Amino acid sequence: PLQLSVETPGGVRITGVLGDRFPGGVVRHMYSSIKAKYLVDAWIRHLGSCAAPGPSARSVLVGRGKGKADVVEWKPLPIDAAVRELGQLVQVYREGLERPLPFLPDTSRKYCLALASGADAALSAAVGAYDDDERGETKALAALHHLRDAIDVNQLVDEFAVPLFAVVLAIPAPATF
């Protein structure tokens, strides 16, 4: 395990222990398919690994694909870049402590990945993911935070998806092996 103690540009100290480290880097694995929430978790651990003093290594996330394993790999980042990214995530975390952030990982990921094809394609991808996967979660989120109506998808993608999930642009789509 790696003992982590990193100070972000905003002055917040992040401490913890990163496991799943091997001589070739960090390896996370699961039996389920790779969903956006697992990508975000693995990306944060990768940033922590790269932000720690010493040699940084690649990170690999392995999940179940259709008949084969899906694998996502990140190359090492410079320490300053990893610390900067962690600092931005800490800012989002702090904002979430002050008000509910309607962040739906799968919807946001599909929106960000489709942005290269244009805003209309991205919105269509987000609406499809929302309707297929996360509509029920949105209603639960609304009830949890005593919001009157379910969250507007347009607000979700415009106000939250890009700022909160812009990291996905650095995350490649899973490769099937």
C-alpha cells in the first residue's frame, strides 16, 4: 500500500492509503461491467498515486465485458498535474457539502464522450442514458433532498455534467480484450 499525503493548491491536505499497488502500477478489478462510477473511483485513485512522491506508475481498471474483459489504462501523470486535478475534485466535493449536486455518472459520462460529435449528439446521448439507467436515481435524489420535481436533464448537463465529469475526457472508453 501507498501512504498518501498531498496538499492541493487550495490548501487542503488529502491523506489516505492506496492499495491494489503492484510493481507495474495500480490494478483495480471487479466482476461487474465498468460503469462510470467505477471509472471515477479508479481515476481518483490514479490521481492519488501520481500525486504521491516517488515514481508514478500506470493504473489499470479491469471489468467484465461481453464475453471478454474490458480494460481501461491510464499512463502516469506529472505530480503537479495530478495535484491540480485532485484540487479541482476537492472543490466540487466541498460544493456538494453545501448543496445537492445532481450528478449522475452514467448520464454525464455519455454526454462528455459524445461532445466530440456536437452538442445535439451529446444531449441525445445524455437523455438516452438518463432514460435507460438513471431516471429512478434522479427521482430518489429529488426525494432525498426534498426537491419538488425531478431534476431537469438540461440543467444536469449544462450546469453539472461537464464541470463534474470533464475528467472523463481524459478517460478512454474501455478496450475489450
